[in-house]
Amino acid sequence: MKHLLSIQNLQVDFITEGNAFTAVKDVSVDVQNGEVVAIVGESGSGKSVTSLSILQLLPSPPAKYIQGEILFTDKHGKNVDLIKASREYLQQVRGNEISMIFQEPMSSLNPVHTCGGQVQEAIILHQKISKDEAKQKTITLFESTQLPDPALIYNRYPHQLSGGQKQRVMIAMAMSCNPSLLICDEPTTALDVTVQKTILQLIKKLQQQNNMGVIFITHDLSVVAEIADKVVVMYKGNIVEKGAAKDIYLNPQHPYTKALLSCRPALHPKGERLPIVSDFMNGKMESVDLSFARLKEETPRLIEEVKETGSKPLLTVEHLKVYYPGKKKWLGKPFEFIKAVDDVSFTVYEGETVGLVGESGCGKTTLGRSIIRLIEPTSGRILFKGKDLAHSSKEEMRKLRKEIQIIFQDPYSSLNPRMTIGEAIGEPLQVHGAAATKAQRKQKVIELLEKVTLKPEHYNRYPHEFSGGQRQRIVIARALALQPSFVICDESVSALDVSVQAQVLNLLNDLKKEFGFTSVFISHDLSVVRYISDRIIVMNKGRIEETGTAEEIYFHPKTPYTQRLISSIPKGLVSG
């Protein structure tokens, strides 16, 4: 029987300066019509190299196909090896018979063309229909991908859409020519859990309607629990396990698969150390209880522990507002305002971690940044140790920076690419005179590097020489260089692989015990916030929707909005 796609014994090497690095080795994967195959693994596992090889999108050189075949059965019934196919054949197949949804829609969409125009162009390229017919088909596709007001979205540019809307435009483009095979490369990684759930349901619905084969690439096994028929687990370029999705989830065999399932914070009580990949690969750990029973047993005790803490307030926010001008009169005076933060009040006590959670656009990041005056509040009071930050001068705020630090979402963009990480971590020490000499600063930086599990020899390296997880540790070290009493973590683990996320969360817990800082942890992922926080504040449309202890919010949400956030968390088959 012919498969829709059959990858057989594929090996891909990257050859640079005469040295060969094997990215994918002896990989074999089959996909049938109407089947969803998930390829799961962390950064560097070879999953994206495998998917890009299907459409021959890897630059050659440096990529070189050492062995193997990628056999595709096209709409004419021909079985073609895509590695040996001509450029003309590949141009005909790309987008027409095999489509791909990339991880980052903003970098895949052209910023100077409207969303509708880009989808329309793809349709005209592959189908002999008029421009008007292509426009109508584009609007119909926008309707099928559940975009609001498709005719309006047609004329909008990518920057005018939210992340979830841009991803739907990419799905519409991928579906525009009714492909036989759809490749989804981490299409939901940085999206809110509610948007992620909608996108997954949409892909599954379109797949069933069109009897497509789907390859879904992800680093998180729980994401594809409900849509995958088969799962292929990759580690360091090799397939370590594959089989029916239910078998993989309920009875994983390989230590790496067990690690991917076990290190998710959703399955661990607050304070329990998260297992990491090396624990399983080194044989230190065989299995973990992957049910919610343990969490529910721990809930009453954890609720009482938080309620009994009698610390004094460190930060008090009173009636804080951050408004941006919206529509303006012809003379430029605004008559409508965007209420990013709308009359928010709460207290953070010494030594606790408060989780700030909500979907994109709810105002959580704006609130976090306005607390430390990176964004100027419109009105309200921000009392830190009794001092009102909202009405403090720049000089007063500069002195307070020693006490208050922030860890940003994207560590790469918050590090200067021209400074070594030793210089980056040492800069706050120099600015605030925390170390008298250069030698003392270097010694302090090396101590910080070791605390975040990096090595002294990393001191003279630049940011681009580190992985995402290592860069996140670097910015944590920089934030803690001055031993602040208050730290804001802004989506600091949202884009990391699940096992790297576990390492960073463990690190934050360890450092909190050692340094004793108070923190606000901002995230769209309630399962992560529940694990790391004492209390949770849920935000919606600039206002506080609900607040309570982490366990109360997670297991007994009161408002429909919070209930929807909880129900959207991908829990997988193992945690029922």
C-alpha cells in the first residue's frame, strides 16, 4: 500500500568549514491520508530539520542528504522522491499539494502586503482563476478559520492582528489549495492556552473535512494529546520511540519520552522539584505519578499554608490606571482611550510569589512594567516599602532600581549582542557601585554564573553563543546581581522547551530560598503560575477578574473567564 508520505532512513548532515554535523540520522516516518502524526522533541532533536527536508527548504550547502528517501504520492498517483525531484516539480508541490504552517506567523507574513492579498496571491499562483474569484475564496477561507469580520481582515496588515489571528491567516493560506499534506511546525508555541486550543481544534476540523495527512511538530507532548493518531519522539537526531498516541501517553517506554511527560509543572504540587531530562537519561528516575490525584490531596494543606502566612505588605497597588489615546479628533485631541490597566488594586506581601495571569491583551505585562515605571501610569498609587513609586522622581527611581528588578520574556532581545555576558551581568554592579574594583566585579559575576548553573569560562562569551535556556539563566543572574528584594518575571519561561522550562522553574525556586526575594510572576499559562505562585491574580480586559490562593484558583475557579482558562490547559491523556 502506498503511503501519502514515506520518509525512509533519512540522514541529513550540515557541513561547515569541512566539519560534518549529523542533524538527523536514520529517520523513518509514514503518513496516511486522514492521519495526524506528531513529531515531538526539544530544540536540537531534529524534528524541524526533518519537516523542512520534506519541502526541500534547507539551504544546500550546508545541508547535505547522506542517505534516505522522502516518497510523496501526489494527486496524480505518482510516487516521487522529493530529495531527487526537479525544482519545477517542487514549485508545483509546495503550497499546492504540501503546505506548511510555520512557528512564527509574523516572520512568515509580508509586513507590506495585506493579509488578504497574500492569501489571494497563493491561490492565483496555483489555480487558474480570476482575481475576483480568488478574493472571494480568500474571504471564505477566513470564515472557515473563524476569523472575525473576514472582509475587514482581508484589508488589514499583519501588524494589525493579534498572534492568534495571524496564525489563522497562515492556516487559511496553507489550506487555500486543498493540500494533501499539511505540516505544522510549532504553530501554537507562543500562543495563549485558549487561542492554542482553538487553533488545535481548527486544524483537526480542517484535517477531517479534507481527509488530509498532517505532520504536527511540537516540543510539548501534552499539546497534541487530543489530536494525534501517531506520535514519533525524537532525541538528538534519532527516533527513540514511536507508536499510537494513546500507547505513547499511557505507557511510554523510552526514558526521554517519560521525561517529556513528567517535567510539566501541571502534574506536580507546588514546591516539589520538577524532574528534568537528565534525571531519566541517567537512570536516577524511572517513573513519576502522572495523575491529578496527588495535586488534589495536597490542595487543602497548601491553601492553609498560604492563608497562615502573616507577612507585612511589601508592595501595595491602589486604583492604578494606564490609559492610551485611541481615536482622536481632527485637531489631535483623543476622545477615546484604550484602558490597558483599569482601576487595579492589590497587595504583595514579603516573601510571597504572586502570579499574574490572563490572555494576551489583558494588561498583565503593562501592569508589571507600570509598577516599576517602565510604563508611566495614568493615575493611582504604587507603594513600595511605603514609598509611592508613581510620584517618585527619576533620581529616586534610579536608586530604587537596586531593590526592584525585572526578568524579561525574551532574554536575547534584553541582552546587548556586543557585550559579553560577564560585562552584561557586571554592568548593574558598576552602575550602582556594588563592587569597588573590576576584579571584585568579575569574582561576583562568576559566583552568580555558578548559582544559575553556568560555568566561569562562560564569562567572556557573547549572547548568541548560548541556548535559549542558558540565556534565560543569564538574565536571571543579571536581575539578582544587586540582591533585589522584589523581582518581576515577565513570561520568563513561556517560549522554552518543557524540560528547559522545568530547569528554570527549579532554579527560580532555589534562588528564591537563597536570596529571599518577593516576586510577581507574569504568564498566560495557569499551570505554570499555579506551580510557582502562592496567590494568583487573574486579569481580563485591564481589570482584576478573580484573586485567591494558587490552589483555589486552579481547582475551584469562580468566574466563567477563569474556568475557560483552566479548561483550555492541555492536560494530555495521562493526567485525567
